[in-house]
Amino acid sequence: MKSARVLLACGLLALLATVSMFSAESSGSAMATAATKFVAALSPEQKQKAQFAFDADERTHWHFIPTGAAPTAFPRNGLTIKEMDTSQRALAHALLKTGLSQRGYLTATQIMDLETTLGAIEAATRAANGAGAPGGLTFVRDPERYFFSIFGTPAPKGTWGWRVEGHHVSLQFTIVNGSANVSTPTFFGSNPAEVREGPKKGLRVLGFEEDPARTLVTSLTAEQRAKAVLPGDAPRDIVTMNKYPIDPLAPAGILMNDLDAKQKQVLTSLIQAYVDQMAPDIAAERSARLKKAGAEKIGFAWGGETERGKKHYYRIQGPTFLIEYDNTQNDGNHVHSVWRDFERDFGRDLLRDHLKSGH
């Protein structure tokens, strides 16, 4: 038991090691500088689209489905990449980079670019079938249809926020007093999960978020599987969808303490795949919160088949956070993944404490 605890502690230290050296350097200042430059470069008409009051309902108006009119899609506000000139686009991407790691930025931009691939796939399907999309719906697939929004006034010591959102990307950042960066909900999706034809054949944008989970579930003993595997088929989508606020899901799965040393390392690496999407200081904060809440209380649950390319789902839940990953649509080739924080989504607890302090 003692050696298991030591191994678990070592795994968590490894999880923190890649980001702890940066934890003293806040990205809040970099975000404020980048956002200020971005806003300053916009025309009055563009600013009207891109800027909102910090306390506007728009700030928590989020989703990951295609943009459009409800209920078949989601109405979005903000300034699209398509509406920006070349220099404005560069400033928008500079802002996006302040919130994400290099891999996180590559993930976001590859997902945006997949809209072109998805559009080609859907056009070929329509041509082959001689018909439109199911139910007569045809979505616009456009890698420039992603919306940038600023909430409040960016300032190094201020309280404000920003968002980048469109189909399969939803990233929001809340900066409180210039130093507390909150990055949830964080959503990344991928359709297709694996590109199977064409020049991008073999591309799996969210492979880092899939492979360790399969390695873990296939390593479980029969006794462990009885705890970890959810009954029935995999859920048809992430359970929490775009609900806000959310509560922890019903306890399910196998706890970290019920895994052997190697399995603990695999689960830790899977969590790290999500942590490593973010800028270093935000990643360090995520790691520190889950460690403080008790890593031994983290549970892993799997639903569906274990063969690659088949429909499957998993969730990782701790006292403070929830990861959901679902790959069931399009016959198991369409991923939705999200990191939620029960108290900190959209900076809820930090803003509450900030207001209580009388500022």
C-alpha cells in the first residue's frame, strides 16, 4: 500500500513537472496585451460585434455544435475570422496562442481546418446519394466561421474575459484581478475523428485524448472491468452537453487507488493530455487543483466497445473536475471532448469571492 501511494505521488509530480516551472508567470498579462492590440485594430463596426459587457449573458452562452439558427444549430455572436483582414487575423491568432500550449493551438487550428475536409466528405455523400443531408439540413462548413469575443475591458490588473468559438471549438478564459486565469469549459471535437481518405488521410487530431484511455481499459482485469465499464451502449454524446452550471455526475467507474502502478501512470498521462492543451500557468493551476482535491478520488469509467474505430465513451471525474470524451456519432468516427470545473466554469467561484471582497 505504501509503495502504491509513493508511485501515485510520483505520477502526480510528473504531471506537474512539465508546467510547474512556468507557474510563477501568469498569462493574464500576455492575454491583456494581445486582446488590447486586437481590439485596437478593429473598425467601429467590428468592435460592436466583438465586444460585450463582462456581465452580459452572452459570456456564458456557449455550445460546440454548428453555427446557425436553433434548434438545428446554435446562434453565435462575435466577430468571425472571415470578417477580419490579414493583420487582424494575425492579432486574433496571437490572442488565441496566449491561452493555449503549442499543442493546444495546433489542435484548435487543425479542428478549424477540418471543416474543409468535412465539407468535402458531406458534398461527396450528397452527390453519391443524390440527396441533401438527413432531414434536409445542410450546414455551412467554413474554417473561417469561428467567432472571437471580448468581455469587459482587457487590462493587466483587470477582470475581463474572452472567447473563441465555433463548430467543435469552444474556449473561454476569465481573468480576475489580472492573475487568476480560468479556462473552462474547454471543448474540442473532431469530425472525422480519423481522416480516412484524401491528402490528410491518417490525421487524428484528438488521438492523444483517445489512445491512453483504450490502453487503460484493455489492461484492466475482469474484477477491475466490473467496476470501470458502464452498462449498456456508450452514450450518444457527452452527458453534460452545454449545461451551465453543472454538478458532478453520479459516481461511476474505477478509482485511481484501485489501479496498479502502470495503470495509474496511463490514467495520469491521459489527464495530462487535457492539461497540456493549455498555456503553462493555466495547466499548472489545473494540475494543482486536482492534486489538492485528492487524486486518489479520481474515477475512470468506459462505455461501449474497446476496438479502435468502434463507438466508445469515457469519463474521468474528480472532486473538482470532469472530463468527458465521446466517439459514437458517424459510426464511431466523430469525437466530442470537454473539461469542466464544477466551481470554476466561467470563473464562477473566483468572481463570487471577488465580489465578497468588496472590490
